[in-house]
Amino acid sequence: MRAPSRRPSKATRLTSAAIAVLALAVGCSKQGAGDSGTSTGASSAAAPAIQGDITFNDDNLTRLDAALKTALQGKDLSQLDLAMVVNVAVDYWNAGKAGFTKGLADLGAKGTFQAPANGRLDQQLSILQTLRGQDISAFSLSAIDPTAVKSPIQSAGAAGIPVLAIDSPLPAEDGAALYLGTPNYQAGKRAGEAMRTALGGRGKVVVLVGSLTASNAVERIQGFEDALKGSDVTVSNKLADTMDAAKALTNAQTAIQTDPGVTGLYGVYSYDGPSAAQAVQAAGRTGKVKVISDDSDAQTLAFIQQGVIQATVVQSPYQQGYTGAYLLAALKVLGKDATMAVVKPFLESDGSTLSSGVGVVTPDNLAAFRAKQAQLGSTG
């Protein structure tokens, strides 16, 4: 859900007195969301602000980490060789890599972080094949295509190699013991709520997404659309870009140039938000076309500071890396049943999801979020 870095162009920053407008950039609900009046503090000051939140599910996962450490105490973990395999090599996964590296160090185990350079399925499948040849102990996986990885996961399971789904769920019958990551429907719903607020309950939105079939994307878009029900905000189109940031930019430009009625863009993958923001900024429609994004790439945060992106829904890839390392060690050393006994009290109601939580970053809590990133040793 990520992309190559691209430096955003400089945009005019609103004054601190209008910071609520950065969170909203919305006028009276009787106005069209694209009305030029929506960019002024006077027209939107009375509207409710998008509510920021960066607590994630840290307390729950910290308790789980402690429980796993206790269960693994006295076990020799030095021979473990663990892997974290993600879906594309971009800034978003820096935090995941940092968490995984710290987890390995705390465990006293070795391991490797792997990412296909261009988000290509054939590259990810090649990585999995190579790891099998290296006698990997266990691996976590953010699958590009859940159907395509079914055979490698089942093969790993048959060989006694545990698999942990991260970032995007995998069907339980395919052999992944757990899902550790964002509850994607909830993340999409938070994005929809933010868009609904930003548009004052009325407008037309285009969704930009890397894949229309990946389970995490499907769930997010469903949550997004459900959050808009009961309002006059509609989704007019969903444009896939096959994990290509340049294509995402073209899609965003086309969306707002061909239909002047488009007043909102929702970027589902990490590069989609910056692509939307660049298109809006270049068209001179900052504050008129609202942008809600996912993830916390440096570009995204810069665009929030500039007021081009109104809010971004963020995940906790650091925990996916750190807690993921402990779960892989436990699954390999203790076995699935013993590990699930430790994990069970921390699961969501579905009995298989360990939520890493959902956050929302707005101009109001941007500084606090950046401080939290720095504390974890991660950027993006």
C-alpha cells in the first residue's frame, strides 16, 4: 500500500487561527463542498472538527507482548530464523521493519525483512520460494494477492513453518494462524466519517486504490461507503492503479478534471493520498476538493501540514513488526495451540484478529504523531 517518495510542492499554509478549517475545510452543508466559500475560516468555523486519535491498540498489544515473553522465557531462541515479508518496498513499511528488528533483538533471534521493490506479485512469490530454500523458521506476510499465495502458505504449513498474516487478512483455511494488523473495515469507516465531516455531509467522492481485489482494500472501501450512508455524500467512481504512484496521480488528475462535481478524493493506499493532494494542488483546488488518505508517509504528513489533506487514517506497522516477531517465535517454539491459548484474551470478537489499532491524524495532533514516530525510531 505504498509508493516511491516524491517531494510535494509548497502550498500556502493557513493561519493558526484557522486550524479548525484545516481539519474540516468545510462550509455550511447547504453549500456545495466545492464552493469557494469553504476555504475560509468564517464559513467553516462552526462546523464540527474531524476528531484525531493516535492511541491505536498499544495497551492491549503491550500486555500481549509481556505474556508472550513470559511464555517464551527459558527457551533457546538463538536458532530461530524469522522473516517479515511485506507487499512493497516503500516508506510506510519503515516502521514495520524497525519494529521487527527490535523484536528480533529482544528475542535473541535472527531474521530478515523482505519487500518486493515494485509491489509485483511475481517478486513476492519468488521471495517466499527463496525463504523456503533457506529453511526459514516462520514468516509473517502481507499478501499482494491472497489467492496467489494460498499454495505457498499451505506448503509452508505442511513443512511445519508457521505463517502469520499481517496488514491484510488471509483465509484461515489457507493455513495462516492469525491476523495481526489493522481492522480494515474499521479503518475505512474512520476515513468515511472524516470525509463526511470534511464535506459537511454533501458531495461527490472518487476512491483511489492500488487494487480493487485485495482483501484489505475491499474491506476499507466497504467501511468507507457504509460511513457515508445517511448523508448526501456519494462515491461516484473507484479507480485502481495497480500499485503505481504515477498511475494514481493520473487517476486523480482525470477525476477532478473530467468531473467538476467531484469534491472529495479518498486515497486508500499510502501513495494514493499524496497523489490526490498533488493533483488537487496543481489544479489550484486546495480546500475545495477535500482529501482523506490512509497511512503516514512523509509526503502525506507534509500535505496535512499544508492543509491540502484534511486527515489521514493511520495504522501501527511498528507493532505489526514487533509483536509479529514474538508471535512467530511462539508459534514455532510453543506450537499453535499453546500460542493461541496465550493470545486468546487479546483477540477481537471474531476470534482470529489481533488489532494493531486505527488512528486519525489531523493538523491538530500532527506534532504529537510525529513525536510518537520519532520515539519508535520510525518515519512513515
